[in-house]
Amino acid sequence: MIKIYGDIASGNCLKVKWTADALRIPYQWIAIDVLAGDTHTPDYVSRFPFAQVPGLELADGRCLAQSNALIRYLARDTPWLPADPFQQAQIDQWLFWEQYSHEPYIAVCRFVMRYLGKHANERDPQKVERGERALQTMERHLSQRAYFAADTFTIADIALLAYTRVAHEGGFDLSPHAALRAWITRCETHLHNQGVTL
Ligand SMILES: N[C@@H](CCC(=O)N[C@@H](CS)C(=O)NCC(=O)O)C(=O)O
């Protein structure tokens, strides 16, 4: 059986958990406490060189890191990652964008407020501005479509849902973004129907 190393408070880890749960992939969850420094032990770093969660260990001991690489691996040969190369590239463009232009702002502002206990005013203004810009990009895209990279739900939606649905915990107001809010509900319903507990 595969092992997923994760911290349940982390959206990056939840992406992997939701994917495995929805696709009925059996796994053992190894709880890692990021704030306690569990990702920096020699044993953990020997498996996962970036010293971060999530991590995936296959039954034969091979290890893989980076949330979007993990969901891409788990969703292979399923409708969540269609075989068509161009469709895969369309999914990939959102996976890369999520890690470079969304997660570093939306997730980091949430971390600062929820885990460091800071007030919204204490967030880095540049991160706030970039986070707002990311939400606007999503709203613009979703005003024409139901899902990010295809007519149906794919791993691009999983990757973007994890932190967007809790963006308010980082001080972001989703009320002006009607298409984005409708997409969140659509994705949550879809995952719920697949048996995922969010
Ligand atoms: N690009 C990585 C980011 C992973 C990441 O930032 N993980 C955080 C928790 S959400 C972590 O492990 N932080 C601990 C640390 O950096 O020491 C991914 O997508 O997996």
C-alpha cells in the first residue's frame, strides 16, 4: 500500500488526500506535524529532499514530493487526467500557475493569520496584492467555464480548490467573485458525491 505523509492542516496535503479518497486508492496516512519540525528529521529528509509535506511513498519504497506531481501521479489513467496530450498540458498550465502565482500568496497569507495568529493588516501588502490578482484571474476564467482545464472536473480543479476555498482565512474576500464562489460549490459537491469528506 502507498503511504501519504501529510499534515491535515495543509491544503497542499489535502489535494493528495482528496485525490486518493475520490479515486478509491488505498493508502496509509502518516501524520507529519510541520510546526513541530517533523519535516526536518534526517529520516524524513532522506525520503523527501525538499523537507516539506506532502510526500508519497510507493509500496516498493520509491518516494515522490510536490503536491501537484503527486496528484498527477495518482490520477493517471482516470478522467481527472485525460490522456490527450493537449488536455494534459492545459491542466499542467494551471498546476504550474497555482504553485507560482496563487499558493505563495493565498496560502501564505492564510498561514500568517491562522497559524501565526497575525491580523489581516499585518500581511505582506505585496502578497495581498498578488493574491487578489490571482483571484481575479480565476474569476475571469470561470466566468466563461464550469471548470479550469476541461468541460469536466480535473486535477487542475483539485489543485486550485484546496487553498481557494479557505482564502477567507487569509483575509481574502470572495464575495465580489460570483463565478469563483459558484465553482467552489460545484467542486465541493462533486467531491462530496465521490465520497470525499472535505
Ligand atoms: N511546492 C510544494 C509546497 C509544499 C509546502 O509548502 N509544504 C509546507 C506545508 S503546506 C511545508 O511542508 N512546510 C514546512 C517547511 O517548509 O519547513 C508542494 O506543492 O508540495
